[in-house]
Amino acid sequence: MANIGVVIPSPLPAGMALPDIACLSREAESAGFDCIWAEDHLASGDAAVLDPMCVLAAAAAATHTIEVGSAVFVPSLRNLAWALKQVATLQLIAGGRLQLGVALGAASEEEYGLAGFTRSGQRQRTDDFLGVLASVRRGEQDEVAMPPNARALLLGPAVKVPPLWVGGTSPAALRRAARFGDGWLSGLQTPAEFEASLRRLRQLAEQEGRQCPQAGIVLHVAVGAGSSDDLAAGCAALIGSSYGLSAQRAEELAIGGTPQRVADELGRFLDAGATRVAVVSDVLPWSETWPMLAQARRVLIG
């Protein structure tokens, strides 16, 4: 069965007041969503930026059954030991409901400077983080330079390592997902591109001697009762400005329309092999758009 969730984006949309995370989370759970996702940035100009682990801890504490997930957590912005401790504590608060998405992310050099690091070491720090979690889960010490107290940092064995969703669409990201991931999180892809990347992921997983990870994607959606063309155009404009994409490329990625239209578009990714979809609602307020996204979810799962 498809797993459909909603994203609390960060930075927050321009002009949006600081949200009541607990209230939003209860609304998401009541609407029937499967997961609440949070993004990870340290700073973004003058925009309000929320810490994803605090957001997800608040979401988990305010709910009972809905999963919480990072889309994506950027461990290279953090000291390894503290990153591991954050994950373990969140998994404890969530009662095992954490889905840990991990990737290099899109943090700027300024963000790394604020964190006391540089972008140059982000790949190695990410691999070290994933390697520690994978090693602890297997109960082994392998080639990863694992701290001798890693199990204590992770509150283990009482707290289990959460499922690891490795994000990204580059060749290196797919190799990382094949090596470490229980799942792979895509973004900014069309259904055909997603399907092609998933085929490559299957090949890489086979080379690693591992089962192919599950596949998921983060999508921007503008849902409403108005014109589907107008909603899609608004979504394309936001995607283009947010990610620096050409108008043509943004139009290829934009999804907009009624709940039925959105369900049809999301269904194309499920047909391409996705088992999870994390939706960023590009229309405010979420108190109005999330119920319509929940309606699209119900159309999808029947």
C-alpha cells in the first residue's frame, strides 16, 4: 500500500507565521496521512528556519500512530556524535515511528560556516554517519571508523536504528542508497526519470549484494478547487524560484489541480515504483489544503 505524507518545509514560506507544530501534526494524523516529514536547513537569509529534529519530536509527542520522517536530515552539518544522539532521542520520543531520510542536502557554504564545517567534507561525514548506523544495526564493527561508544550514543540496544532513506538522484547518491539504504528518496524528477533512476538503483543494489531499497519521492503540489492550469502554473513558479530551474523544467515538475487531478499525477509515480510520497503543499494555509491532499490520498489507496 502506498504511504502518503505531508512535509513541513523549512525555510517557511514567505509571510507565513510560525506554525503550531503540535496542532498541525494532530491535523495531519486526523486527516489520515501516513507520515509527517520535515526538511533540514540551518539558515536561509532572513527566512524562518526550523530545526527538523525538534519539529519531528514535537510532532511525535502530539500524535499516536503517524510516522515522522526527515526529508532529509543533513548529518554533515553536525558533529557525528551529536547527530547520532539526536537520531536516537527522536526515535525514542517517536516510539519507533521515525523514518530517517539522509542526504548531502543543499546547504550553502554559509550554512556550513555557521555550523563550524566546510562543504568539502560533506560526503565523507555523511558516509561515516550512515556507516555507523548500518554497523550498529548489524551488531558489527566494519571498515567504518565507528566510535567505540556508538551503541551508547544510540541508546542501544533499547532503541533500534530507524529505517534509513538515502536521498538524492546523482550517481553518487544512488550508490550510497544501494550501499546503506532501506529506502531511497528522490526529488525533482518526472515519473519517467524516477523510473529510470530506480532501474539503476536495482542494478547497484545487486552489485552490493543487497535487496533493492524501497523507493520514495518528495513532490511539490498545488491543490485546490480552481483551475488546474493556474494551480500548476503557480506551483511551477515556486519550484523555479526555489531551486533556480528554468521555466520549462519547472513546468515539467509541477503538479497542480483538484484532488482527483493530483491523485492522478501522484499515481504516475506509484506506477513507476514509488512506495512513499512526501508532499509539499505549495498553497497556504495548510489547514485548507491538507484536507484536499488527504482526499487525493484516499482516491489513490481506494
